[in-house]
Amino acid sequence: MYDFVTDHGPLAGTLLALAQIMGFVIVLLLSLAFLLLMDRKVWAAVQMRKGPNTVGAFGLLQSFADFIKFVVKEIVVPAGADRPLFLLAPLLTFIFAFITWAVIPVAPGWVIADLNVGILYIFAISSLGVYGIIVGGWASNSKYPFLGSLRSAAQMVSYEVSIGFVLVTVLLMAGSMNLSTVVEAQGGGFWNWHVLSLDMLPWPVFLITIPMFVIFFISALAETNRPPFDLPEAESELVAGYQVEYSSTPYLLFMIGEYLNIVLMCALMTVLFFGGWHAPFDIIPFTWVPPVFWFAIKVVLFFFMFAMVKALVPRYRYDQLMRLGWKIFLPTSLGAVAIMGGIVVYTQAAAG
């Protein structure tokens, strides 16, 4: 990019950057359409149903039909709602969900912003994501959305703490907050992926990293309001939670933001624990597959796990949700950070 700007000027470089961002956004949205269909198909299969199968071959165009349906509907704003904030809230959720993807490397050199503080960037933007839900619930001027937004705020803050300590554990192992560097440190084979970390033997680091992955996965379910932790939108109690007053395009923006965050968590698990774009074996024919396909395969696998949890696990009570986050995940992840820090310091001292 720097050479291109030097040769063709800053305007051409800016246009190229915008083209790259638009291309990434389009691919991401198209992928989201088919992942949403996959989510519905998996849920249907578990319940021995066919799921969407009418619009397009095997129902492949169902997500696009739903998109058109939402776009052409009238936007209804409740009479007592704060109109500017009511319309701003889904836009905030949508924007924050997108800009977090700027630091996710999908292949060598394939990243919009290769920041040296990529993990801190994710911390910052994910913390802002809750504002869209809070503002939406408050601006609706209704008790059910407001209760749903309060639940969401407490839930997302509670599980962001655990996710943060898990990220610190990986940061200590990789020695960098740059996500591309984190992926590059896991090359050479699946035994070097952080979830196993067999390259750090005789230290049995996998006894720390495997529980950390499990904590990250469950915390990601809670962070994205995904079943069994979908208490902010529990239809049995709150009708539809923070989005009960929304319809048409604003509701669509909330849903796109929610699914973008789900896929982001799948991408983070791929990058932090499962080698990112690296193949499980660094030999032919595995190396013939382009790195971006290995990244996509892993993301789809984790999304399938999300879909199966939604179909199989019953919803938690709110007190169970809070107890799990504060009394189990927080002390466990904090202890893992302390142990991993000690291992890294000892290893560096012994090597130096």
C-alpha cells in the first residue's frame, strides 16, 4: 500500500483503500446471508424439520428474500419514543459490529488495518457495542425493551471481563498484541496452535489453553446474546427484549449487527487458538489450499458449534448466568493469566 501511494499519490491510495474496504464488506455481508441460512437449517435438522427450502434451490435465496421484505416495510416509530435515538441505536450496533473487523487477518497480508495494538482495538470497540442496545431499549419508551437493555448491559460487561483475561493469556503466549503476529506464531502444524501449544513442552500449557478456549467460547455466547444466554431478548419474559418496538430496516440492522458479532467471535477463536489461516499440517496437499479457505473453514466450523448450542441447550436463568460469569469464569481466567505470566517469565529468564 505504501509503495502504491508513493507511486500514484495519496488520492489513488485512498480510493484503493476504500475499494478494499467495500470489497471486504460485500464479501462479509454475502457470507452472513448464507451463514444465517445455515443457522436455520441446523436448527431445523435438530428438530427433524426441513427449514427454509422454497426460495431458490434448497432455500439458498431465503436470506435475500428476507432482506427485501425488511427493506420495503414501513419504519414504525412508537408515539412516545425518542425518535432520533430510536433510529440511531440500530445504526450504532451495525457500525460497531463492522469496524471491529478492521483488524481481523483472514490471510497473510489480508487485513484492513494491521495494528500493533489490534487486541486493544477489539477491547475498545467491543465495549462500545453495548451502547446500541442500551440506547435502543431506553429510546423505545417501553418497560420490556428497557428491561432487556439493562439485562444486556450487565451481561455483556460481565462476560467481557472473562474474554479480556483470555485475550491476555494469548497475548502473553504470542508476545504481541498484533493479531497477524499472533497467527504467525502458530505456524508449522496443529500442534503449534495455541489451543494445544505442544511446542512449549515440557510445560503442559495445554492444561491452561484448552480451558481458556472453553471459557472464551461460552463467554462469546453470552457476549453476543446467543442461546442459551439470550436473556436480553427472552420471548417468554420480555416479548422480544430490547428490540420489541423495532421493525423494518432498524430491526434488520440490529440483526445484522448481532450476527456480525457472532461471526467475529468465531473469527477470534480461529485467530487466537486455532492457527488462523494456517493448515493443520504444513505439508502437501494441505499447503495447496489457499490460506483464506482454511480461515473460512474454521470460522464455519465454530459457527456450526454456535448453531448446535442454540438448538440443544435450554436457556439459563439470569442468576445462573451471572453466577457462571463472576464466580467461575472470572477467577479461573484470572488464575490462568497469573500462571501463564509466570511460565513466560521463567522461560525467558532461563533462555536469557
